[in-house]
Amino acid sequence: MIPCTEFIPAYSALFDFLESKGGPGAVHDFWNYLSDNFLQNLHDLVVAHGIRGCWMYWNHTLNEEAADFTMELDEEAGLFSLTMHRCPSKGMLLALDHVTAYHDYCSHCDTLYRRVLEPLGYEYTYDMSQIDQARCRLVVRRRPPARTP
Amino acid sequence: MAVETMTRRASDNAYLHRDFHGALSTGLAYLESRHGPEAVRAYVTHFARTYYAPLTHAIRDKGLGVLRDRLETVYAQEGGRIRISFTEDEMLLEVEECPAVMHMRRAGYAVAPLFFETSRTLYEAILDGTPYASEWLRHEPETGRCAVRFFRRTS
């Protein structure tokens, strides 16, 4: 059994394997598939609870992942932010001496969540400028309703 | 309405996110659907030969006891019930219920048809290059209940 505590290197290795089969497009195709087939819980939480669904989703996952993070929720403004001070997944990959992380590992967080949230009426912004230090930040903002002329 | 804030440090929680089993299962299902069952086995082998290379080296140098200790640790961490019969040349692992499979069943994640390759092929690949081999004796997909024999190669 691959324990859940060693899933992240297995996940990164899957990206490597897929890229060797079909280039970066094959990895993105998988991320789309994973978003459609594995993130139904995020989708359902946001449909049921609006922007609070983001808080509920990441509250569950990040605490189980022992992440070092700050989340903020402003329901009235329709704003949720997640500042990852130290991502446990990227941090683990950076700490491994004998394994090299997939070169575009962190982009899965851009593809997976954007694909769920944007069709539900939210803007999704993801800052990867400090991923070499296992830091990132994502912001989810409720889009204002379109004005009618 | 006030802004809600939550800050956590890594030390505030234990690292045990069982939903990752569901993500791995989804990955295996994708791989099989796009590239066939051999791709699943090739991927698991690729992962085992890279990530578990230090474990392979330790088993080669110190024997099956290294694998026994690791299995006991991993299954205890995830609450899996196992029995191990051990001698220096042979070990029998009996898993009553696979904690990964049972978590996915409870959480409503689909269990990939080839999920068992994350044990069968994984152990074969880990033991490649050591004096030992493994034999998959039985397996129940519904619960992940299985038995695996590890033994010293004769040649």
C-alpha cells in the first residue's frame, strides 16, 4: 500500500510519467480529469454554501495535511483567501534528496480549483511567485452580477 | 459581517489526509482509461524504483526485517489490521482490511479496478534488485483484504 503520507511523491511521479507519455498536454488533461472526477466535494460545498464552501473545503483538507497557512473569509464581500506559509506538499518534495519534483508541480493547484470555481461564478487568482519556498496564495472572489443596460 | 480568519502552524495537526487515497485511485483510473493496464503497472514500477530506492537498498543490505518494520509502521499509522508471520527468509503479510480501500468506500470515492497494483506491483518493484521476491496469494477488491508472501529467491 502506498500510504497517504507518501501520496505526494506518488502524485508528482504520476505527472512525470504522464509527461513522458504525451508531453505537458497529457499532464494538463489529467488535471482536468482529476478536477472533474475528484473535486465534487468542493463543487457541492460552494453550490450549497457560496463562498463559505471554500472555507469549509480547505478547512478540512489543510488541517489534515498539517499545513502552515492563514485563511480569510469575508462573506459579505464575497472574498476568500488562502495564504500558504509553507505548503506541506511542495515542502515535502523540496526536502527529498533522492527524488526530483515534477518541474511544474504547483500548477495543478491552478488548474484543479479554477476549473471548479470559475463556472460557479467566481474569479480565481493564484500567485505562484514564491513556490520555490513552498509558499503561494490563492484568492477566490465572487464575480459581481452582470449589469443590464 | 466580520472577516473570519484561521491561522495554523504545521505543528498544530498530524499529517494524515486519507482523501489522498481517492486522488491516487482517480489517477490510476485515468491512466488505465487513457493508456491501458500496463501503463498502471509501469507507473507504479517507476514510482517504486525512484521513491523507494532507499528502502530497496536497505532490504538488500539488511534483509526482510526492514520491510516488516515498514509495513507495521505504515498500517499502524492508517489504522489497518494486519498479521505478519516472519522468518529471515520468508514473511507472510495478511491484511484484514486495506485502510486505503475502506476509507474510499466510506468517503464515496471510486476504487480503481487496478488499485491493488499499488501493493502487488509496488512490492515486486521494491524487491527488484534484492535477494527477495513477492507473491500475491489472494485479494478481495471490496475490502482490500489480501495476503502477500515475501521470500528469498532460490537462484
